[in-house]
Amino acid sequence: MLGNAVLPDGCDYTFWGKGVSQGHSDAIRRIEGVADARQYTIPVESAVEAVRSGSNPELTTRQKHTRECFVVAKEGADKALIEKTIKEMPNYFADYDTTVHFISAEEMKRDHSGLPHGGFVIRSGKTGENKETSHVIEYSLKLGSNPEFTSSILVAYARAAVRLSREGQTGARTVFDIAPAYLSPKSGAELRKEML
């Protein structure tokens, strides 16, 4: 929203990862013969660089991200069928280049027990009389724990809800309706003194 407000003539791009997708990992764990799984979403670096260049490329789903899966198969499971099922799964993997690695439960615990994630939201736009000047706004996240970060967001919006209630405001709001000052643990005076 901020990028669109500042650069109304432009394009939006979102890249996720590298990080664990909890939903995609769960989808793999539901496949018969799978004991455990983690799926990482990985941005395609050439696509990220094309967007950062300001060239406003048109990118397909496959061109933007790859999927890398680490799977612990149950004893006697058909690994070829598990891999085929993953790669052909609609709405999860079929539209992506997907790699499947079969590993042991010990390797899963040792190497894939965390839930890191991250991503980039990029707005690329033009200004000037003839749209001759390019600009790129980029927001990025690098999360050690996606669930812990999500809980921090929920706490910030709970804080905002309390402040709005104290002002007598009621009704539904979206994240676009909540000013950053309502999210901060600092008072308005502290924000103006320390950050403005």
C-alpha cells in the first residue's frame, strides 16, 4: 500500500523465502507413507534481480519461486510414488520446479527443526514527465522463527485494539486502517522525541 501510494505508476512483486512453508509442509505430511516433512520456498535469484533492476518483468509462478522438500518416509513406503504425488499436487507444487530429498528422522531433527522464513515485497515504479526515472522500494523480512514473529504481530495489533477502544472507537478495521503509532509500545510523545 505504501509503495503504491508513493509510486502509483508501477508494479508490485512478492517473493517468499528462503523459508519453511508450514502449510506446504503439512500437505506433504498428509501423503500416505510420509512420516515427516519440511518444505522450503526459495526465491529465484534471477527473478529477484530482474525486479530490483526496475525493468518491471512479467513473471510466472514458476519463474519466481522454487520448492525444496525434505521428506522422512515411513518404513517400506513407495518413495517414487511420494515424490510423484508431491510434484503433481495442485495448488501446492504442480506450478513450481520442485526438488524432493528423502532423509532420515535424525537428519530432519538435526537440520530442519526450526521454522525460519522471510521474503521481499518490492514496488518498482516510474516518475517524470515521460516516465523516464525508475525507482524501487523494497521491504524485506528475515525471520528466525515464523511463528514467533507472527505472535509479535498479533501482540502489536492487540495493543492497537486496546488504544482504539480507549478512544471509544469500535467496528471492523483492516491493517491498512491502523496507524503505526497505535502498534508501537511507545507513547506518541516518545515516538516524536525518539524517532521523528
